[in-house]
Amino acid sequence: MNIVVIIKQTPDTESVIRIAPDNKSIVTEGLKWIINPYDEFAIEAALRLKSKHGGNVTVVTYGPPRVVEALRTALAMGADDAVHVDDPAMKTADFLRVTRALAAAATECDPEIILMGSRAVDYDQGQRGAIVAEMLGWPHLPLAVSLESDGKVVTIERPIEGGKVTLESPLPVLVTLGGSHAIWNPRYASLPGIMKAKKKPLKARKLTDLGLDPADFGPETARIRITSLEMPPQRAAGRMIDDGLDTEGKARELVRVLHEEARVI
Amino acid sequence: MKLLADERDIKFVLHEQLRIEELSRYPRFSEFSREICDMVLDQAEKLAEKEFYPTNRKGDEEGCTFEDGQVRVPGCFREPYRLYCEGGWLAMADPPEVGGQGFPFLLGNACLEFLGSANWAVMMYPGLTHGAARLLERHGSRELQDIYMYRMYSGEWAGTMCLTEDVAGSDVGSLRTKAVKREDGSYSISGQKIFISCGMHDLTENIVHMVLARTEGAPRGAKGISIFVVPRLLPREDGILEDNDVRCAGIEKKLGIHGSSTCVLNFGENGNCRGFLLGEENAGMRIMFDMMNEARLFVGMQGLCHANAAYLHALQYAKDRIQGAPVERMKDPFAPRVPIIQHPDVRRMLMFMKSSTEGMRALMHLASYCIDRVRAAQDPGERERFQGYVDLLIPICKSVGSDLGFRVCETAIQVYGGYGYSREYPVEQFLRDCKIASIYEGTNGIQALDLVGRKLTLKRGQLVKNALAAIDEILAKVRTNFNLRDMVQIYDEAQESLIQVTKFFALKGMTDEFHVPLLYAKPYLDLCGDVSMGFLLLWQAHLADRRLREIYRDHNASDDVSRGKVLRENRSAAFYFGKIASARFFINQVLTQAGGRARSIMNNDKSALDIPDHGFALV
């Protein structure tokens, strides 16, 4: 089974995020980068499919040179090869155009199934999967918390309110992964895996290599622009009602505060 | 929260100070690169955060249990142990020919910073196994290696070191376990060993003990000790494992590392325990000492690991915990309450912890780096020189790591206040787990005797001279840095004090007052530790100062206001500023005491020797 996993490198979930002076981006200097955790679930799912059906797992991403680290980590986990869409024009592209480049890079690998996280822990747009599927004209099975395949049909479960629904689709198909670390339990790269990763093929592709015109990726073509970023407001400290009151007095004070100050009742 | 070890500082030591990548010029490490190094560190941190640390408290509370001769480790240890072995971590710094991954030992210890900080008790099992497997690698016959070594390096079977007996602890030469040669060339082993770390457990099917014992007619004392490979289960030729008459008679209830089993082992209760000689008869101590350097460094690392976690937890707590008004509005009841990190006394404690931890890190990793150079060197002169550094550094690493590590844990509790003393918070466990490090693998008193009695006198003091020359070479660059000259001066004075005490010891050693160096060996070792760490931090300050000035220049920051802005906004700038602050704090607060410490030794005060035993207290 020929599998493509589209991944994204995101700041570590433990990072302290700060807004850059331009107010439109974050300070990336000194940040620690990881594979987006949901994309890591996708790598794990891909490696499980491969161990069952054989085939090839290719990881695809875009971005500055540092993203090679994410690709190497995926290779160390067990992926077979990697593609890095590395083109300066991508810097100013909006999500739609980035996704177009990723779809083109994935198509080059002639996949039967494309996997990726349902969302990324950076901008959390949750759009890539649906857009790539749409561009390829493929069915999209979203938010998978399980994934099985007999080699012809793919079956997933996705959570819905109060339960799960089972979806299936013939190949080719694009699946976005939901769930949690506990559900997918993505494997760690082993030390021999890390050494092998160094020798696995990693291709860099320009937009022109993918049959795309860099001119279409300029900032003026963007349909979405980030105009400003701001930190969530600081939460005010909670207020404890005590004042030496008994239970009834505290209840009375609480009702008064909710009514007169917070005005919620 | 990543509160196990300071990844940025680890990378600073590896890349900027010791330049680990340059090891790839040796054939042994030709495949090694910075990219690989960072990937390995990332995985170690991830494994530590996600698998090791979540089992730390649980393992402490559950502890090991002993029932019907069987020892059970906390159930939650199985998964981290499995992942550790399957990932190839146990033999990560051993050559591929024996099943290892061939990484530098330095990288191995850098990874240990994460894994050991997350859960030291789990790390005990592979740690002991590795030491035993390494003895087999260095001294075992091909047959013993085929049967045991590969299975141990993979973690399939575990290993131990069995030295201590009830009358033979620090005085290992007094041990009484017997080995009687059998017709088939193997030996019948009988005797009891105590305090055996990981002596019995249920993480692996089999455990292979390295047992010190006496053959019949062997000379008295340490010269008559041999070392034997004694498996708990003996593999028959058809592969079936047979009981080898090794019994666990009980486990210790301890202050800390509850998840690590500490066992009483009885060998040959029924006369059916077979052992296989490692090397030659009566060569046991020499062989055992072969792995002692790494084992002692492992224990020094333990102290560093607990200090790591204790410091980072206390730092986070100090940022979160709101208590008290800012110092300038101390008497104003309406002043806003602030996080305790704003209080000068708390900041001083944090700086003590930061600078100590960073000093220890540099010390441990320098020793690891020297071990790599010994292993990789092709020139015998180079190998000998680095072996000399290792020999000198090991007792310092073991003792400083464990003692100062404990002090850092203690200070962490102080930062937490009453909560730190309670089980609700993790720092009290770090302190309990840390204490053993100053005791096992040769008490710190023994380390001091090793340094003063053996290492100083080796090759007529050449080890010390070589080390001082190497320090001088590096300091020559630091001396050109005008910003650091106040620190250099204090360092020079401290080093001179140390040299004075060293000469004092050499003179006393030749007189009938030879017991004075023994009396003050430990304070001398502490002084060596302070001076070594002072040197390493000064070296770091020099590197950091250069980088910081580059960052200022890149941001056109030439005055205090613009520099202050860079420090607030630029993580790297804050880091390098912090490195210089560590050096400045340590050198001013600790190294300034070197003169007093030297005087306390050279005053030749013998009150501790002169006092009659019953003069200590009439009880």
C-alpha cells in the first residue's frame, strides 16, 4: 500500500508563545519544534497499515530548513522516504496555496491513501485535510480514532456526540486523524531507527518541480491574511467568599455578587 | 511542563563547550553528527517525559514487594523498561560489535539527564545490567559472552554487582563468600551478599550476577578475591533454564529509590550454585575496578539528575506561588502580593541551585567526554593523557554529584516551604532518592581516600600537573576577556589555595603525621570540586559572554536600555546572560571560601583524632 503522510512542524506544546513586534507572527527564536502531535498519530497509523499490508510510507512537509528535523524524526520512527517542499515563495503563501503545493507533492508519490492530523496545534485551522481531499477529488474521512483496511476499503471510527460513527470508503482516500495520544500511542524513534533515518531518501522539491508557478504564491494572491495576533486576556484572580460568614451568609453573599456585580442571575 | 532537565544548558555543554560533534573525526564515531545528536536527545526527553516520569511517584509509593522468595517491582515500571530496551538505549554508547549503538558516552550521559531525572529507580535496573555486561565484554570468554553478554546488552536479561557482605562493605577485602573449583572447571559458590541493588526482580526472566568470592587457599584481603559470573537461572545446552540455587532472603526497606529492589542474596544454600570465573583467580578486584569509573560516574549522574528535577520544579513553583509583598513595599498591607521568585532570599536559593546544577553538569559531561577520548584515541599518548583526567575526575564527580545534588534537593524543599516537606509535592522524593548516592558505589569518604591516597600520587603527581596545564591552556583565552577579570582573579586565588593544600598533603604524607591527609581528605575533595566547577563555569561564562555580545551587536543594542529590551525579548540572550550570572554567583559565593577551606585543613587541627572515644559523649 502506497501511503503518504502530510505533516507539519509546530512549536512544542510546552512552549511559551510570544507575539513578535510585527503583531502578526510569533517569536520563533529559541523555540523548540516538534511534529504536530496529530500528524504523529497519522505517522503511527501509516506505519501500522504498512506492517499489515506492506508498501511504502512517504512523509511530506513544507517550510524552512528546520523542518527537515521533523522529516528525519518521521523517518526514524519508520517511514521510508520524505519530501520537503522547499521554496522561498511558500513563505508568503496563505493556507490554501500551501495546501495546493502539499497536494501536488503528495500526488507525485502516487498514493492510495493520504493521512494527516485533523488539526495542527499552531493556528488550529483544521482545513488542510479537507482542502487536499477536495483538490484531489478524493473522499475525506475525518477525525479518525481508529483505522482499518483490507487493502481495498478503509474503515474508520469517528466520535460524535454520545458515541462513535463508523465510516468507510474505497481507496484512494484521505483520512485525517483525531483522538489523543492515549488512543494512537505513537511509537518512539529507536536509536537504530535514528541511525537508519540518516540514510533514507529525502527529496527537496521546488514549486516548479511540482508543476506550480511561484508567481501564484505571492502575498498579493493570499485570500486570508493575518492582520494581528493578541494573547488571550489575563484571567483575573478568583474571589473567595469568606468574610467570616456562615454557610447561609456565604450563600447570600454569592447570590448578591452574581446578581449585582456579575449580573448573571 | 518540562521540568526534568535544562535541555538548553545540556546542548550548550555538548555543542558550545565540549563540541561533541568533533568526536566524529575519530573512526569510532564517524557516523555521528549534530543532527543525530539532537534527535537522540529529543527522543530521550520524550521518553522521559511521557513514560518515565509518570511512574516516578507511583513507583515510590508502591515500592518493591517480597513474597515467597520472589521480588516484584512496581508494575508501572514494566512499560518504561520495555521501551528503554526496545529503543536500544541500554547499550547506546557501546560498539555495534557487541550489540550497541556506538554513540558517544557523553551523549549517553546527556540522555541519562532526562531519563534519570524522570525516574532514577527504573534506571537502576539497566544501569546495573550495563555494568555487568561490560565486565563480560572486557574480561569474559567468548563462550560466556555468547551466552550472557548479548542478552544483557539488549536488556533481555538483567545483571548485578555482588560485592557487599555483612562484614565487608567499604572493607571489601574481608569478604567470605567461597568458590570451590569443580571438576568441569566451573566453581561452586556459597555465601551471602547484602545490599545487592536489583538483586532479584521480575522485570526479566534471568539475572546474571557478578559475584566477588574467594577460592580455596586464596591470599587474605583484597589480593585473594576473584570474580564469578553467577546466573540466577543456568542455561542448559538445550536452552532450558535451570535453577542455579540463588535465593533472595529479603529486601531492604529504604529511605528512597523504593522502586529499586535492594536484596539479601544467598548463593548455594543447597550446594548447587555454579559460577564461572571471569579472568583469572585472584584478579577480582582489578577486574571490578575496570568498570568502577563508569559506575561511579553513574552515581554522580544520579545526584545531578535529582538536582535537575529539584531545581526546575522549585523554579516553577517560585514563579507560581504568590506570597508576600514586594520588598520595597514590605510594610504596606495594601501592597499587591507577588510570586515568591521576586523575594531576594528565594532568588539567592534559586541561583545556588542553578549554578550548582550547571557546574555539576559541566563536570559530569567533561568526565564523559574524556572517557570518549580515551576510547576513541588512536595515539597512545593522547589516550594516556585523557585516562589521567578521567582518573582524577571520577572521585570528584561521584562525591560532588551526590553531595551537592542532595544540597540542591534540600534547597528545593526550602523554596517550597512547608509544601515541599509534604508528600503532596514531588521534591521530597527527589531528596529521599538522592541520599543513597553519597553512600553506595564507594562512600564519599572512600572517594576522598581514592583521590588523596591513590590519584594524587599516581605517576608522581603527574595527573594533577597535566590537569592544571590543560586548565591553564583554556584559561589563557578567558584571561583576554576584560568583562570576566574579577572572576578570573577569584578563581586564581582559589586554585592557588588548592595547590597549597595539595603540597601540604604531599609533605604530611612523608611524615608521621600521614593521617592528617586522611582526616581532611573529604574537605580536600570538596575543595577540588569547587575549583573544578569554578573553572568550568568560568569557561562557560567566557563562551556565553562572546555570544551575548554578538546578539547585542546584531540588535544594535549598545546601551543599558536597549540591552534590557533584548534580554526581555530574546531567549538566547537571556540564556547567555544567565550563564554568566551562574559563573559570577558561584565564583563569588562559593569559590571565595576556598582560602578559608584551605586554612581549615592546613591548620593541622587534630582534635578529631586526639579526642578519646568516650570524650565524644558520656553515653
